[in-house]
Amino acid sequence: MYRRQTQTYWTTQSAHEIPLILVQQEMTWWEALSYCRQNHVDLVSVLTNETQGWVETVSKNASTPNVWLGLGLTCPLSFWFWVGGSTVCYQNWAPGNGTGVSDCSNGKRSGALQSGSKQWISLPETQKLNFICTVVSGLLLLYQTELQILLHLYGHNLFSPPFCCSTRPSCTELSLDLLYVHRAKTKHSRQTNRAAAQSLTVMCSTLQFILLFSGLWALAMCVTRQFYVVEELKSWTDAQTYCRGNYTDLATIENQEDMDTILTLLSNQSAVNYWIGLTRNVDQNNNTVFIWSDGSNSTYSDWYPGEPNNKGGQENCVNLYKYFSYKWNDAPCYVTNQFICYKKIPLILVQQEMTWWEALSYCRQNHVDLVSVLTNETQDWVETVSKNASTPNVWLGLRLACSQPIWFWVSGSPVCYQNWAPGNGTGVSDCSNGERSGALQSGSKQWISLPETHKLNFICTV
Ligand SMILES: [Ca+2]
């Protein structure tokens, strides 16, 4: 039966070696997955534009409006994945689909090819659709970077504990709920983990209390800024508007470290003057005061000798002047200068030494989460806040699922943007000596795989 279909499609396509088959039966997603694995190789994983083209070609003869693909959604984490074990990096979602916030309350969802747009859509897994299987094991070779993962996965590991809920015969959930479920082999140990997490919560609350009253909390919570030079000429007010629109505000400089960071930035620049966020004002006693655009009450200053001189009585804004070694100078606000904005980095370095699990719990209790580095910008921020770390490496929210060697972010995102140090993150790290998580390496600022029991500083999102 399927052989006939195979021949049909392989002979009607110009690219006659398409290693996919459209099965013109109507099945639920789980039935389709089982069918493909029993009769062919697997439900198709679309990892490249080329495979997407093949899928569009073979789906032309579908008898249902949409066609199942091997796209699964794990509801606890809102995490889409390919049944082949790959992360969803190449994407072709129809607008509004695949955001990971699909509602799982009305039943589990899977991914299908939409007939018209040929884009991917999220549908309840109980819909009965045609589906596309891969028919050649050699297809694995097309996905060389994914090969290790596929080899490990092959053999229906998705249906085995701990990724499967053993209480339900038709398990539909990849349980990647990290805090408790991943390590819980039994209900009993799950409860134990919960209790451990609760006691950790108490400990952290106490710690927070102590920090609050010792004044250390303020230190731990200090704002970390990322400075940006804007190479456009604007008056001070226009520069302020620009910074507030595109970043956080014009630069506030609260200490010598901020100043040194800016001097490093300016060493690669050629302009003569740069606005910062400081302006002249008068207090209630008619005394001249300088105030920061963002309301900071910092008292740090780095004026050039003889400044501020308010030359001509109209120097109400402050810039960094190249020929004053970028020390501060008051100048007329209407003059157009390049300027320095800052962005408040939504991350915090916690200078305590904790295991990866302790760090995860700490971040979730006291801030938002252990940081997920999804973009180059976040990587820059992570590098910035890690400068003051007291341990050589710093935990990130990067985790390896050992039963299925696949790295993922605790936010539920796949690891598409990557910054691994050589030899790390290949997904074949040895889990036999304990489970592993990802950290930022102090020197290279790249990511490395470490046993989760290492005690490191860590970075939370705030
Ligand atoms: Ca001046």
C-alpha cells in the first residue's frame, strides 16, 4: 500500500528523490506518529528550507485541508520541538502560531502544514488529518548537526520515562518541567524535591531579610547599565528624546567604573563632544545643582578643572569633551553633539555560590528566572554583568536533558543563538557522572558544560 504511494510521489516529482511520503489517511497526530514509525521512519521534521519545499510538494495531493508534521508542543514549558529530537530553529509558522503560548487547556496541540499558505499552524492533536512521513533513514545524513541527537533518540525514547507520564497510556507530554518533574523518577522523589525546594525558599527569604537590613541588598540590586554611543548630531533635548525612545535614557554616570566603561567606548570614536544626561538646575534655595535625566541622585562627578564655568551664562547641559580628556564640561544645550545613551540591563549577577538547581530556585524566588541568552544583545549584557563575578564561571539558564541529549533554556526556548566554547554543547556530554548545565566561562565569555553540582555565581533576569 504505502510502497505504491511512494512510487507515485517519487515518479511525479521533478526532484524524484524526495524521501517523504504523504499518507492519505486521516489520523490524529499520535496515530500518525505511530503509523510513520511502524511503516516508514518518522513523522517529518522540517529543519531546512529544502525539506520545507519537499513538504509543500508532497502535500499537494492531500485530502485534508491541513497535514500533520512532526511538530510537538510540550505544554508545561510551551516548548515546540520536532519528534526527531531537534529544536525548532528553522521556522515557517503562520502568523499567530508557534509563539509557545498556545492554550493547552483545551487539549494538547501539535503542528501541521496549512493547505493554503503552506505555513505551519498549531492544531488540537485530536484532529484527523493526512500526514507526511520520512521514508529513508539516510535522511538523517541531511541533518548532520542534528545527527547525534537523532541517533540517541531513535527507538522511541520519547515514550519512555522520565519524559513520559507513565500514568497515562497515551502519553502526550514531554515533561520538561524542570524544577520538579525532570529529576523525579517516581512520585515519591518528586515530593522530596518539592520539599527541598520549599525549604530552600525559606532559606532564601531569610537571606533576603538579612541582606535587606545589612545594606548589602542595595549593593546586590544596583542598576547595571549598558552604554551606547549614538553617532548622530542632536541638541541635548533631542538626544534625551532619542535615548528615551530607543534605550532607557541619556547616560547617567554614577561611578568611576561607569566612566571607565564610557572612555573605552569613546576610544573607538572620532567626534569631539558627547552629551550625557546631566543638566543645570536650581534648588529651592536658588543654588545651582546638576540633576540626572533619569532622576538618579548620584553625587559622583568628573568635571574638568575650571568646569562647570557656565560661560556666557547659558551652559545648562553637560558633555564629555575630547580635548578635556572627556572630563565633564557644561555647554549650551542647543548645540548639536553626538551623545551617549544607556540601557538598564534587566539582569542581575548574584555573587553567591550555588549549585545550578539552587541558583534556579533562587532566581525564581527572588527575581524572575535564571537568564536565557537568546540573542547577541543578551550575550553582551551577560558579559557586562559577569565582570564582577567572584567565581571563574557563572551559571546560565542552560540545561542538558540527559535522557535525550538536547540543550535547552529554562525559559523554554530552544538553543538557536549559540555561543558555545569549542567542544561544548554538542549534546553528547557524558551525563553518567552527574547531570550537566551551562555556564559562562570567565575568560572567553563563551558557554561551557559543567556538572550541575558546581557552586558558582549566577545571573537572574529581573
Ligand atoms: Ca563649560
